[in-house]
Amino acid sequence: MSRSDAEQESESDAERAPSFEGVRWTSYSLEDFTDLYWDEIAPCLETEGIDPTSEKPTHQWFRDHDARAFLTALRRHHDRSFGEFWNEDLELGDNEEGYTWATSNDATIDALEQFLNRRKSRYSLASSSVDALRTRLNLYVHAYQEANGTDDLLTPIQRGRENPAYEAVDAVYAAFDWLNEGAEREYSAQTLQRVRRVVDAWYQHLVGRRVASMNPASGLYDEFKWEVEDSPTPSLSANHIRKLMQASGTTREELLVVALAGWGLRASEVAALHISQFQRDVHEDDVPFITFENRKNGPGEVSLLYGMDVLDSRIDELAEDDTWTGYLFPSSQGETPYVTRDTIRNWFQNLALEADLPKRIRGERPSPQLCRRFWYDTYTAVLEGVLEGVDEIAAEQGSSDPRVVMQNYLSDSRSRRVRREFMRDQLNAAFGERT
């Protein structure tokens, strides 16, 4: 007796998929989630040659196995990311043993590491980005100890504390005064701003986790006004983007501009784009996105708010070739099946000439980097617009900083939706109304 290969493959896929049939998520404790991991998810990982005790499955793995319900329920009913669940409940995480914090207070170290673990899992940050956050936090811990004579950062802000709130605030301000004026070396305004941001995020994380009763760093934005020089990298304008699109005579050139200015990709990422990276099967409230296995500074996903029609036209054109392997900028020469970063750069500069862009923009020749910078400058302006839009809510909540409203009063999904609406409007204005 024999069965077709398709039947065998179908049965094999079914065997590898976790089963949540009959699960009542609302009644499941964290212990129940732990049992479900070992009973349902771990066997599927082992079938694929993945060690369930040392290799943490990615969010993409849960998507591919139709198991996102596990992640959704974990966050909805227990406020746990999978990274936190992996570290704290399964106790499988690696707390970067060997790193030397500027404190010997175990509770403070645990709070710092848990924050970094959550940041890494929730935002899909690369290890290098997590290391940068750790370094900035440790600089603050060192400053706090130097300024206040203690390396215990948690006791002054814990719930049920007896000391007045202003003392905890004064201690934080003293740490930044030390960084600003008393440190043995001078730190740049950009470094101090980055330290301020991660410190504020850490305290806000502690408040959200009910470890702290207050965020003593919430007023730092108004207290310290470090002036950062304008970025040395100029940007193309919306008018430049329109000219590039008007000069584009092929789907390849159109997609080139969209990928750089509309998606914010690096030239090397554009060169290697493959059709398998594009995820279109998303929830009705979500948007399609591109996935990256490794991306400097994260995230691992980029939302597609604009240019799907250009993408589809490019795919239709390439699909006419039976030998097409799925790369959107294929190459028949070289060591890889796709073009190089230098080729992308040359294509872009030729298009810039056709579009009659200025030969120099603030001293820089038009390049993919300047085109990509348009996306970042636009996104920065969008964030400022969103913050202005929640000023009234901030006032009603008694907060002087609209960032607090973004963090506390808008859900993750609502915050993303607001940013996307603003960003889509800006991209449509630059490129013209498309889909």
C-alpha cells in the first residue's frame, strides 16, 4: 500500500503544527502556558531539529505554524511577551553572564536585564542594539552611584515606599547633573539624549510591570535641553522624490525609489530583496510587511504603507521569465543571484541625472542614502505630529510630556495605527496617490 507524496507531506505538516484545540485561554495560568509549551510546541520544534531548551522559536515560526494564538493569549491575559515567558517562566534565557554592571545590587541588575530581554524580544532588536542599550543604562547606573552614593536604584521607587517622591526624582536629576558636569569625561549631547531616552524607557517599564510606583525620569525632557547639531547627512525632499518617480521609465526604477524612500531600506537590503520576504496574509487591522532575518539595529519587519502596486507590477514583469528565482533585482552575473549594493547606487545616480536633481545637496551628491534619509526625516516629522495630536490628552491626564500618553494611554495597536495613518498621508503627498 502506498500514498502520494502530497498526502505524506500534508500529514507531516499536520503532525508538526501545535494543537490548541479545546484550549480556554482565559482560564490558563502561566503554569498552564508552560505545560502547553512543553506538550505542544516543544515536540514540533524537535521534529524540525530545533532544541526547545536552547533555541528560542521566532515570531515567524509561530506564524508559519499557525500558532500565533499562543503569543496573543500570553500577552493579552498575562502581559507577557514570548521573550519574557522564555526567560522568566520557562527559565531558559541567558542573562548575559560575564557583563559587569556598575552595581552589585541583585534586584537592580535583575530589573535591568529583564528590561533588556523584553526590549530584544518585543522589538526584534539585533544583539548589537541590545548591547548599546546596556552600555547606556550602565553609564546611568554608574552616574547614579557617583551622585547619590548608592547602587540600589529600586528601593526609592518601589511600591509602598516611605520616602517622599521628590527624593527619588532628585536622585535621578543628580545622576544626570553628574553626567552633564561632574563626569571625568565630557559626553556629547547626542550620547546624553540617548541615555535619557533609555533611562526613561526603563523606569516606564518598571511602572508598567508594577515594580515601581512612579517614573522619576519623566521630567528629564524639560529639565535638560541638550542641543544636538543637525545630522551631517542631508535628505532628499518630497519634490525630489516626485521628480525621481516621474523620470522612472521602468518598473525596476520605480521599485528602486519606492524601496529606498517609501520603505526606508538600505541599498544592500534593496539589492537582495526576495519575494519570499513579503508577507501579505495579515489581519485586517494590520498592513503587509517585509521580513529580515538579520538587520542592523532592528526591527526585523518593515511595514509596507505605500507602493504595493509598484511591487506587483515588478513581480508580474519578472514572472514572465521561467528562470526567475524570486529576487526583485536579479543578476545573471557575479557570485550572487542578485545585484550588488554598488549596482543599486549606480542605478540611482543615473536616475537622479534623468530627474535633473541638483548635483549637490548640502555638499552631498544624490545617493541611495539621501533617498533613504527622506523616509527617516518623514517618519520623525510624523512622530512629532502624533505627539502634537495627543497634547490635549496629556493635559487632561496631568502630564507635561505627550510621550507618556503614547506609552500609557494608547494601546500598541492603536499607536501603530495612528503612526501609519500619518505616515501614509506623507508618503502619498510625496509620491502621489497610489495604493
